[in-house]
Amino acid sequence: MLRAPHFRWLDNLLGLFYPNLCLACGRNLPPRQEGICISCRYKLPKTGFHLEPDNAFTERFWGRIPLQAGAAFLYFTRGGRAQRLIHHLKYEGKRKAGIYLGKLYGEALREAPAFREATLIAPVPLHPRKQHQRGYNQSALFARGLSESMGIPFLPNALKRREYTTTQTKKSRLERFENVEKAFFVPYPEKLKGQHVLLVDDVITTGATLEACALKILEVEGAKVSMATIAIAQ
């Protein structure tokens, strides 16, 4: 429906002071459009992993944990759209980017048989100090968006982090795993008993953090684990 001329003028004026920019390319979005422009949405480097039981995501956990299903939404490349989206989310306070991406990917996952079996969504937690510094957990925002699209309950405190680990950058897979091996715990195991947990994070590199979290979930009686991330680093 066309908007009255004075309302269009108001939209244009507000756009000067409060620009509504595409989270991927930074260009102006049309009035009332949120998140990512149509062009960027079409050009997102999607993996399609949710349609493949065995893929580059799940193979990182072969022989390590009994993963029910695993997938990443986007390929992460330096300077690419996925990196820009995640940078906005993690370092520029663009919380809506996490929720938006969760909703977008949730639309695809709810059509994938393996992911429809999940009964609970849980984010990889940040240490309280880190979360206080950032003001939010970016993985929890992604999880919330997935929950809204998939119609699956979201439990933000399914896991907690007890140790403030050093940065994972430049560590090998073994060093990364040793760095986080004892960092996580399940505070309320009764809430995970018998659940098929969809564990989510922002980016998977070696998978060490996700593996450490999954092992704690699998200690709970009857629990199963699947995983989903915004992006996968190649």
C-alpha cells in the first residue's frame, strides 16, 4: 500500500538522522525494511549443510561426539558478508543482527527433518565478565531468533561458563580444546534430561568450544545434541 506523501517525507527525514542500513553492505534500506537488503540476502554465502547429513560441519566431530545433526548457515571468509554481519553483531552492538539471522536460518532448519527433532535450543555461554563487557551474548541472540522461527523453546542458561579462558585465536584444535575443556557446566541437569538439544554458537572454527559444551550436555541422562552456527570458517 502506498504511503501518503507527508508520511514518505517523514520517513526520508528520519532516515537522515537515524539511517536504516543493511547489516551486510551498509547501504540504505527502504523504509520499514529491516536487517539485510534484498540484494545481500540473495548473495549470502549459504552452505546448504542442513540438507546434507554428512557435511563439512559434522565431519569436524566424527569420532569425537555422537552428533545428531550439524550445520552452519553461512561460509565465513575474510572481508565477506558473513564476517561483516558477525562483526556488527559482536563488536558494534547490533543485537538485531543476531536475532534476524536466527529467524532467517530457523526458516530453513524447521524444514530439515534432522533439525525438526530438536526439543530445546541452548547457546554457548559467555563468561559473566565477558558478557558484562559486551552487554549481551551474541549466540543467545541467534538462539532466540532460531527459537522464534522453529517454535522450539530457548533456554539461555542451559550451560554456564565457570572459567574466563584465554583467547582461542592462533591456537591449534588440541590447544583450543584444552583451553575450554573444563570451562563449562550444566547448572540445571533436570531441564536437559531426555532433551534433544540444539546447541548454537556464532562461528565454528575447529569446533573445540562446541565439543566441550556438547560433552557436558551428553553427561545428562537421555540427552542428545545437534548443533547450528551462523557461519563456518574454512
